[in-house]
Amino acid sequence: MKKKNDLVWCLSLVLIGVATVILAGSNIVGIDLPDITVRILGIVDLIALPFLAYSTVKKVKKD
């Protein structure tokens, strides 16, 4: 069970990180992303966030 929780935590953290880097990086560089791309990345962030929160709480409680 510990490995599964670590995998969920890692994947959700990577998804949120990649989406954030793409969104923030494009704003810093000055590239305008299409609206649909911004919305999809936002949805990915919102979907991954509860998984990250749940797995983080489980990780902290176990240790």
C-alpha cells in the first residue's frame, strides 16, 4: 500500500509541476497559449490536486 500511495503522490506532484511550469513559463516568456490549452492545463491541475492532498495526508499520518 505504501508504494501505491508514493506512486500517486509522485504522479500528481509531477502533473501539477509540469502544468505550472508550462503556464508560468509561457507568461514569463510572453507566449500566448491558446485558450483551450490553458483550460486543459487548468483542469489537469484541478484533477491532480485532490490526489496530491489525499496522498500527502496519508504519507504524513503513516510517518
